[in-house]
Amino acid sequence: MDRMRFITKTRGELDGFKEGVVIVPIGATEQHGPHLSVGVDSLLVETIALHAAEALSPRLPVLVVPTLPYGSSHHHLSFGGAISLRSETLIAVLKDIGLSLAESGFRKLFFLNSHGGNDEAARLVVRDLAREGISAAAASYWTVAWDALKEAGALDFGRVPGHAGSFETSLMLYLFGELVHGRPPLREEDNPREEPARRPFVQLPGQGVGKDGYTDDARYASAAKGEQYFRIVVSRVVQAVEEFYRQI
Ligand SMILES: [Zn+2]
């Protein structure tokens, strides 16, 4: 898997990838309930990106740059454990990453996001980079996989992606089981079943994340579900990156 990493190449070796796609994973460092580590989003998106790149590599040149481990997480600061960039900082950082890559000859960039709070910033940056002659795309991994995850029943057990609920806990159990510490207290609630982007976006002053920092009950989370979700997500990311590449 290391061969898919941008940072394992010499500058000469990088020349061979300039016509291909560079995946830029965008993570976050923020609390994930009482049971998951603060690096969930960064860990998941890097693993998804590397597996997708591996699957794509026979068909197109592709590399994964280091995951941005910080995102827009101000709504998590009150819990402790968050390292957050202001919106304008995040946009500036993503833009600089894109412009640096372009300066080196990489002009097909796919920003793969794993934290809801980063979604708008990534899309804005893609618009701005296009004005600089750079082809770019931005997607949150659950958005490109939404239909397939829904079909697989992921919504029957909690929110997708939610925060530190059934979905993320399942992925962590499968990929990083040693970082899952039991389950948070159980609770009953109705989970919205439509894609988050289809609802009005509402933020209230001082509003935290769910109750006690997680959005839904993780009692049905399992490594087996995590494996199923992971395979779906990777295959949909592969499809999205390939479609992006073919349309340039
Ligand atoms: Zn998360």
C-alpha cells in the first residue's frame, strides 16, 4: 500500500504520475464520543484513499498525498481533544496544497473528505482551483457511496455517516478494532434517513454534536458491517475518481 503514497516517491519517480490523479484526503482531529479515538476521520479517509488508489492503479496513474489531519471542527472544541482550523484557514490550506501540486505538474486533483464540517470548504476550493486551470473534484466518501450504503441497509442501524454512531463505529471495528473502547451508553432515537445534503443546514450558537458528542446508538455496530461498508465505500470512490479522470 505504501507504493500508493506520494511521499514514498523521489521527485524523478513523481514525474511518471503527472498525467494521473492525485487524491488529497481531508481528515479531522476531534472527539468521537467516549469510545472512539479522536483521529477516526483521518484514519478512515487515509485507509479508504489508499485502498481506492490500489484498485485504480492498474488502470490509471494515481497517488495519495498525506492526509490533512485537521479540519473545521469548532463545534467539537467544547468536548476537548479537537484541533480545529477556522474555515478561512482550511480553505487557504487546501488551496495551497492544490496550487503546490499544480506547480509540480499535477493538475488532476481529487479531494476526498471524511468530515462533514469540511465539505463546503473543499467544494469552494475546487471552484477556485478550476479558475487557475486545475481540474479538481471534491467529495465526502459517504456521499459518493450513499445509494449503495442505503441499499446495503446501513441506514437501518443509524445515521450515515452520523458521528461516532453505528456507521463509524462499524468501520473502526473492522479497520482499527484496537482503537474502539466498548460502546457508548445506549439510547433510543429516530434517525433521519435522507441524505444530509438534502436537509436545510442549521447551526445554532453553542450547539455541540448530538448528545454527549455522538449522534446515534452504536449498539448494532460490528466489524462485519464495517467490512461491508468499507468495501462499498472503496468501490464507489474508485468509480468516482475514474469518472473524474475520464472526463478531463
Ligand atoms: Zn467522524
